[in-house]
Amino acid sequence: MNTPNFFNDMQNKINQVLENSPAKDIEKNVKAMMSQGFAKLDLVTREEFDIQAQVLAKTRSKLEALEARVAELETKHRGA
């Protein structure tokens, strides 16, 4: 008996049973309800989140550079 084929055949049979059962309709309905619920929550995608995290990191870096420059200028101004 070829084990990988056995499992593939078993999986195919289970998939066929699920395709023809009410479980598939339930799955579709649950996915639709969840999608509607998530749409109401005003969520962002992972991609949007990652982009904003990059923008924030760049902004933080620029702010730190500006703070250092201001501190340097203040030191020079006090010494003059």
C-alpha cells in the first residue's frame, strides 16, 4: 500500500463529501458574516500597517536628528 496515495485519496474523498454537504454553505455564511463584521470595525490590512510603521520609523529618525541638531545649535549659541 502506498501511504502518500492513501492519504491523498482520503483527503480527496473528504473534500468531495464536504463540497456536497451543508457544511460548505455554513462555511460560506460564516465567512460572509465575519467579513461584514470586520468591515464595520475599521481595520487596516497588514500591508497598510507595515507601510505606516515604516513611515513612523523614518519620521522618528528625522525627529531624533532634528533634536540633536537643535541641541547642538543651543550649545553653540550659549557658548557664543
